[in-house]
Amino acid sequence: MRVNITHRSFIAPDTVTDDLRGWYEAVGLGFGQSRTKEESLARWHADIVKDGWRFDGAHADAAAFGLGEHTPIATFATMTQSINTGGGHITPACFITDVTVRTTHRRRGLLTTMMTNALRRARDEGLALAALTVTEGGIYGRFGFGVATTSTAAELDTGPRFQLARDLEPRVELATPEASVNARRVVFDAFHAITRGSHQRPAFYDDYLSGLWNHEKGGPDLAVRSAVHLDADGHPDGVVSYAFESGTGLSGGHLVVHDLIASNAEAELGLWQFLGSIDLAEKVVVRRLSPASPLHWALADPHRLRITKVSDFTWLRVLDVPLALSSRGFESDGEVTFTVDDRVGLAAGSYRLVVRDGQAEVTPVSGANLRLDVRALGSLHLGLADAHVLAGAGQIKGPDADVDALAQLFRTALPPVNAAGF
């Protein structure tokens, strides 16, 4: 059946319009959520206005029994947020979220059209990078995205044998939901400023991590608790958000950590010590343990910590090679010449990268022996992947000496750490 499809694009309006309501309903449908609840819609609207979301939607002629002309068959949202790209660089980037295509209208090129339009628009607006998190890993490589940060899930046995190798001064206080919001903002800002790979958090994190509102539940999450770690001067330098899940009777329960963020190792370990001391809990389940966490090395018995899953987290797409590399902090000096292959054409070209004293200079050249798929550049940029590994995967091709030079330039002492999904 032939269907007439049109594309609409608009900035987050000051009020809830019919188009915004329809767009919100379509996203809920795409992610298997319940129909729109008015307070959830109002809170979401307040958040997206703060972050300056832009909405793209594909609309089809509405059947008499359909969802209505204001409910798109495909959705796509973007906002400009920042990424810490190392060396003190806080780089603005296009964050992509809420990508859906209705089951009834797939394989019509809707995602390709929306993605291509959004990436070109971001490049034209002067942004060097685009980032997203995914629910399906097989989709976004074809658009030039490479895995840039990972997520580690773990379980910590906090039974009688739990102990840190050294005692820490107790500096943890429980916080009300409202107070935890401000403390978490302070700590995250400090973390974001010093952590390569950190992505800025959208506004919805305030309500979710404090328990003030849970969009999936459609109301406050009264199970969520927050605790704040204080430095020697009494200022917040770490915050944890967690919930207790009971076991059988008065034992066997465990804690689920929604978020643990700290601006230094002492604060992080202080929060783990606090969690490990909570009565009636025999383990702590954490969905995102920092890959640079000192916890494993700080335990008296490292076997108390068990990694349960490692998966991709954020994906990165380079839109402008010279701008992206000049806004990256490098930990090694050197030079290399390479060609970027990009089927969309945004980053395609040949470049010479010269790094002196950690500062990059990028100039166009006529050609190079070393070739990179644009996906590889996204995985190299924050320091996650090694060029030799990407060469083995076929994303980089060229002389061994050039691969060595590329690997040395993009290598970082610590892996990238991200604490924000979107």
C-alpha cells in the first residue's frame, strides 16, 4: 500500500502542543511504555525545554482508526550537550535520543532520512561530534558511529566478609530527595570537568536519581534513597542513589545502585564503605561501575566483587575531523597521515595529524596509505579502542608502522568513563 509520508521538525515549544503530545505518545509506543500520563508529560516537557531539544518526526496519512495526525510514525530527537574529550576540553556535541520507527512502517528509509538530516544539520551548526546510546547494537555502525564508552555491571558481596583494605573516615550523610538534587549537580559538574569520556547529563536525571519522579512508574519512586559523601571541609564530593530490595524474612536483601558518582577516589570508596555497612543487605548490585573504579583494588578480598556484564554504552560519530581532533586532549606527541572513509561524506578526506605538547594540528592532504572507517575514529577518539585491535577488525587498513603511530597518538592512560545515558 502506497503511503504519503511527510517530515516535520520543531524546537521544544514553551507549551505542550498537539504535535508535542503526539510525539511523546509515539516514543512511549516505540519503547513499550504505557499511554501518556499528564504529570509525566508535564515534567518531561519542563526537562526538554531546559535542554533545548529539537524534534524530527515522520508522519503518514492517518487512517480513520489510526492514532491521529499529530502522532508520528517515526521519532528522532537531538540536543546540544558537552563531552569531556580530555586535556581540559569540554566539547559541544549533538546528542541523539528517542529514536523510534513504528513497526507498521519499517523498511521505508525513515531512520536513514532523519539520521542523515540531523547529522548534516549538526555539522552545519559547527558541531564536531554526535553521540547516542542504543538499545540495538546492529543499527548505528552503518551511520558511522563507533562504540566510544562501555558499561560494566557488577555485584558486590557485602556479607560478613566484606571489608576494605584500609579504614576510611566516615563522611557520609543521608539526604532528602530535594537536597540530593543540588548535591548531585555539584558533584557531577566536578566529575565532568576532570573525566575524559564524561557526557553531560540531561535534565531528567534530577528527578530520576533523587526519586522525585520515575517516568516508567508515573509517579515518585519512594524506594530511592540518596547519600552524600563530604570532603574535609564539609562540601559534597560524592553522591549515591540506591534502593533496598528485600529478600526472605529479615535477611537476603540487596541494594540496587542507580548511580554512584564521585569527584575523587576517596569519596567513591567512602560511598562503597557506606553501602557495604547497611543492615539486612547481603550484596550490592550496580549497573554501571566505572571502568576506572578503585573498588576492586581496595577490597581486602577482591573475590567479593563479581563482574556480571560488560557492554557498549555510548557511541560516537565524528562529523568534522579537523575540529574534532583539535578539541581533543592528546597524551602523546607524534604525527600520522590517514584517510577517513565515510559513506555519508561528512568526515571523508585525507588528513595529517601532528601533535606537539598535547595540542593537535590537522591539515588536509591529497592522500594517505592508512585508511580508517569513520566508525574507527569514533572508537579511538575518547581512548576506548586501540588502533591495532580496530585494524584486526578490519576498520583500519594500512602499513604496520602507520597503525603503530596512530595507536600511540590516541592511547590514554585511563579508559574513558561516562556516567550519563540519554
